[in-house]
Amino acid sequence: MQVLKSQESMFSLIVRSAAGRDGIPSLWTGLSGSILRQGSYSTARFGIHTVLSQRVMEYTGQKRLSLGSNIACAGVAGGIAGVVGNPAEVVLVRMCADGAKPLSQRFGYSNAIEALWRIIREEGVQVFGKGLSANITRSVLMNVSQIATYSSAKQYLVSHMGLADDIKTHAAASLAAGTMATTLCAPADVIKSRLQSSAGKEGLGAVLRSGLREEGALFLMKGWTPAWLRLTPHTVLTFVFMEKLRQLTTIGIPWLHTRRIGREEEQVLR
């Protein structure tokens, strides 16, 4: 959706250009690229943020990670993860965008590993830096919006609305986080996707000017609905599983952990 310039609705476009042409299984195109991306990018952004959070709390001697510190840790972790995950991002975007192109212009990768190998062999490793600045921007926005929104929403639901620190509260807080992340990341996501799906050398400025000239400012929000449908369930499952992992193990995740002290809530290290 983000690399196309059509004004069709999301569902008619999916039926006509994907499922209607290549069959329902085409909706899972790029699955191996998505797994590769999650294994590199998501592991890095959550892992680095947890480590940074622990270091900040140890350094300050505080038991609660402030909102500002949480945002700073999330931003740094997101930026680093954006660099780590960019090669997988290039692979994923190309695999998913292939179906919208004429046969003569398709990359035709059968899986993520083949894509990595062919990109290195045919175009060089420098291609893995395509759209890097946009991806770093998106990664910072994603991490900050997801983690800060989730932490704040969960804290509000527990301390101000009196809800229990359980799976229903976690799901509600992560729903808010997914919606916020989708909205803040949409412009960077559109630009990043168009840069990485292109086989040419078009730069960020050229993509932005072209989109504004041909489609108007709202092109930056293109694909918001499918992005929300993809990101929000992913966000809900991510935080629900992380909360369960925290409860079942001795792993310290300082920005997740809350405990009730009377009527107040305090975020603490396990």
C-alpha cells in the first residue's frame, strides 16, 4: 500500500492486486523476510532498551524509571535497532512490494536468505543502507511511541482507574500503544518503503517531493489502516507475552514491572 500511488480503498486494492491475481497465499508473501526482520530489529530494540533502563536506574539509584528517562532509553535503543535491522528491512520491503510490479521489474526472491545473497552478489552490500535514515527515524518513533505509551497507559489504568495488573490491562494499554505507534510512524514508513522498494538511486528528498507533488500531503499517511491492522495485534501480543515472561521468570524488565503499594503504583526492578 505504501509504495503504490493508487487512490483505491485498501480492501478493493488487496482483492484486485493480490488475492484476486495471485491467490490468498500471496497475502503471506514476505513471511521469511518478516521473521528475519523481527529476529534482528525487534530483538535489538527491546533488548537494548531493557539493558539501558537497568543501567540508568542503577546509576541514579532510583526504583522508578521516569518518563523522560524511559523515552531517552527507548529512542537510543530504537536508533541502534534501526541500523541493525535495516538489511532485513530492505529484504522484507522488496519481497512484499514485488507483487505490485510488472513481471519484468520484479526481484523474484524465493525467501529472505536468497534475497540477502542475491543483493550482496548483484548489487553490493551498500544496498543494505538504502532508506537507513528513514528507517532510523521510524525505529526511534516506533520504540518511543510503543514503550512510552504502553508504560504510561498501563500506569494510568492501574493507578487512576483501579484496574488489576493483569492480561486485560496489558491488552488495553498495548492497544493504545499500537494505535499511537501506527500514527507517528506512518510518514517515515511510507518514505522508507518507497526508498527500499526502488531499484534506482532516488533519494529521500526526491521521494518526498514526488509524493507531495503527485499525491498531496496525505500520501504520508498512506496505508494507515493496513498498518494499524498489522501493527496493533503485533503490539498487543508482544507486550502480553513480555509481561507473562516477566511473571514466569526472574528476568528484570524495569519498564514493565509495577507493584501496588496501598493506592499507589511504583515501577521497580525485580
